[in-house]
Amino acid sequence: MPVRSAAPPATDVVGLALEVLVAQGMSRPAARTALKAMAQERGLPVTRCAALVVAAVDGRMG
């Protein structure tokens, strides 16, 4: 049986984070811009910032 990692691939994480932001009432372009801005403000790559958004919604922090 193949071993699965706990973290989804980076493209999936960005997609999931965008879905979270869209669910909060943002348009998809606005969600993408907001995610990029959040990452830039924190000095993180977009994928890492997206992973933090997904983890926060999922109840995991780290």
C-alpha cells in the first residue's frame, strides 16, 4: 500500500485556500490577490501561506 503524506501537494493547498476565501464571500480573483498579499506581508511563499490558511480552517496550527 502506498504511503500518503499528511500534506496535500502545493497546488492543491493553494486551491483549497482559495476555496476557503471564496467561501468567505470573496470573488476568486480577489481571493487570489488576498492570498498573495497575505504571503507578501508575512514574507512567506504563497504555498506556505495557503497551507496555514488551510490548517487554520482544518483546526491544525503549525
